[in-house]
Amino acid sequence: METLPALAPGVCLTFDDLFVENWRAALPVFAAHGAVASFCVCHLHQATADQLTGLHALQEAGHEIAYHSRTHPKLAPYLERHGLEVWVAEELDRGIEEHRTAGFPATAFAAPFHASTPETRRAVATRFEIARTKGPNGAERGGLAKRVYREPGRGGRVHNIASIDMGRAGAEGWSRLNAALEATAAGQGVSVFTGHDIRRDPGRTRFYLSQADLDRILTAVRARGLAFYTLTDFARRSQKHPPV
Ligand SMILES: [Zn+2]
């Protein structure tokens, strides 16, 4: 039997929503580190021509344009009001079709607000190769090692190990991030991080990091000998390397 080399330990950095202009402006920072990421996009049907061009530029640079629902609704009230069937039709199938028509594969899913139910998880599992599911809150409670993966879990699910919204995170946020990277290197697996905007001016949001923060993160990842994967890339490569 052929012996395959072990999947190199690494990180999936994910950035949510539709901050295309700022993501695109950060392309040189990623390129300087040979880093790729998954940009998990919602509201694609409202994207401007410039935003579509920007998303294609990201994809052509080796990044993934992943799927983050169609309109980013709060899950519980949406399900209460419209039911599961409408959620699947609108927030999965309709938006997936829009992504594919626009030239994006929609093979990875990132749950808005990190929310899911057994029913939505089942629907997601039949449509995507990998599904980023639980948020970083609680990752430390259960032990970071549990969020370091050799392959995606049941239904293609992976949970976040830490946030990379470092804009206002402070020393505690950086120590959390470093602990997550340590756990990833120690576990010799792959872990998933979530961020949003990449911007200079925070405005009122805390869901961002600066290009300097990004540079610091990418430097820290490489310093630990970790590789960069998109979500789908991780899912596909791990299938060639089933756990022993
Ligand atoms: Zn989001």
C-alpha cells in the first residue's frame, strides 16, 4: 500500500461578509507570506460590478470565495417565521446558484453568526464539502486541541479555534490567538480562524483587523512552521490522508 506523507499542519483563515475592496487591498500582504484564505461571502446578489471584479481577483490569486448564506439572517427567528424549507431554498440553494453563476464554486459553507440546528446542519452537509460551524467562543473551555483537525468532522463540520478580529482585541486577544497557533502546531493538524474586515479605520465595529495585524498573524503562523489552506483545500487534501 502506498504511504502518503502526512497532511502538513496549518491554518484556514476565513474572512466573512462582503468587505471586498479592503480584502483586495490586502492581497499584497497575503502574497508576501505566500498565504491563502477563504473569503466567506453573503449578499453576492447585491454586489457591485467592482466587488465582483474584486472577488475574481482574490480567487485568481489562489484564495477561495466561500459561501456565507444569501442574506445573512439571524437563524432562529428566520426559522420560526419561514421554516426550514424556505431557509434551504433561499439561504442555501438560491444563493449557491448565484455564486456558481458568478463563477464561484460554493464548496465551503460558513454559518452566519455561527448558528445552526441539527436540521440546518444536515442540509448543509449534503451541499458542501466542508462547513465552518461553531464560533470561537467556548473553544478554550473544551480544550483547544479538540479544534485541531486531521480532517473535517461529521457532516464536513469544523469549528473555529479563535478569532482574528484583532482590531480591538488587545493583549488578551493576541494571547488567545497565540495559544491557538501553539495548539495547532502541537496537534499537527489544521485549525480554523474567523475574521471579517481588513481595514485601517475601525469606525464603530470590532469586527476587523488592520493590515499590520494581518501581517503579524501571517508572520506568527509561518514562525510555527504552519501551512495555509483554504477550507475546501483542507477538505480535499485531508481525504487523501485519512487519520491513522
Ligand atoms: Zn457574517
